[in-house]
Amino acid sequence: MPFSAENWPSKVANIIVYLTLVSGNLYSVFGGHKDQDNPYDPHHASYVTPAPFTFGVWTVIHFLFGGLMVFQWFSEKVHDAVGWHFVLASLLTTAWLALFTSGHAILALIALFFATGAVSYIYYRLKEDHSPDSYLEIIFLALPFTLYHAWIFVLLFINVFVAFSPEREDGPSTFQVILAVAGLAFIASTVVGYIEYKKGDVAGALVLAWYLFGVFAQQQNDVIHWSAFGFGIIAAIYSLKPFVLRVTGRHTPETAPLLG
């Protein structure tokens, strides 16, 4: 693959917003006032907030996007599929991070809603119009946006609950428990969508399963705790369906797993 400086303005912009997003996440975790600046601290909690280790998904996403920042100089397919939408998605995600850490949950939700739209646009273009043709494209183009798409959906879900159903000092009300369980069931059902309607998107499905186990590890209410565990088991098992079909020789191009 020869080096290409074509469309260099968008490539440079991608690098700048990538570094901005990474820096924002690093500062929010390691800098500033712990209870106010860290969006992954229990200070920003609801009854569907997962354990802090769950947010390690960001590390994987940042690593893969770091590879994408290099790969884009050797493949114009990145620009063709992504264009300037990564810039938009990154800026909106950074805005969400700033708003969420400063306690503006509603404004943060609005920013994240538009960020989700930008990421979804890229995700569907990659699925429908720019399917990967090599392992490098799978690893550094398809996979990072698949993880980003699933993870930003999780962040949107968490933000909704932080804004409208935050933790209470005396524990969750019955309505909050029902709402949390219904929300977790919705996350689990979304796994089915990733597997059945997104061409066997195992990576995205596993992110959702990982989140459900994170909720299981974090939440102390018995109903929410064990519901998250049950939904996590179901989601993890269902995520393996494309691999089972492949091993048994019954997979089709539409159900072939992204990661294999």
C-alpha cells in the first residue's frame, strides 16, 4: 500500500480530534477533582451504571483508532467511507465528556445523541457500502467503528438514566428497579439485532454483553444485580451464534462473524 497525501486536510483533522478525545478521557480519569471530573466515578451514577473497569473499552477503541490514524495515509477507503464524520463524532463526544463531567446531564445527552448519529452514519456506510477487503481494513477500519458504535450506544443509555433516574441515598424505588431491568432487557435484545441484522456483528454484541456484566459487578440491588447477570449470560451466548453457524457450515455472508 503506497503512502497517499490525498485528502490530507481531513486526515490531519482526524488526528487532531483523535488526540483531543484521548486527552479529554485521560484528563477526566487521572486529572482534576475525582468526584467532579471523572465521568466514570460513582458520582455520576444511576442504577444501570457499570463497574469502573467496564470503561476499559475506551482503551481498546483508542488503540484501534490510533492505528486508523496511521492506516488512513495508506488507504483512501478510509476517507471514502468516513469522510469528515469522524471529526464531527469526535468533537461531539468530547463535548459530551466536558458537559457530563461538569454535571450538565441533559446537555450532555443532547451532545451524545448527535454524536451517536454521526457514528451510526459511519457504521452503516461501512456495513452497506464499504465492507472490508483485507484484515487490515477489518482491524483498523471496521472494528474500531463497530466498537465505537456499540459503546456510544451504551454511553447514551447510561446518560439517559443519569439524567432521569439517578441514584438515591435511600436506594432505588420500585419504579426505578423496574425501569432499570427493562432497560437492561432492551440492551440484551439489541445484541440480537447486532447478530441477526448487522451481518453477524460479534464485536458490537460482545461490547453490550461486557456492559451487562459490568452492571452485574457494580449494582447492589438484588433484582438489578442478578437481572444484569442473566441478561449478560444470554447476550454472551447469543453473540457466539455466528461462530457456531460457521463451525457447523451453515453460515452465510450475512451471518459470517466480523472477527473471524
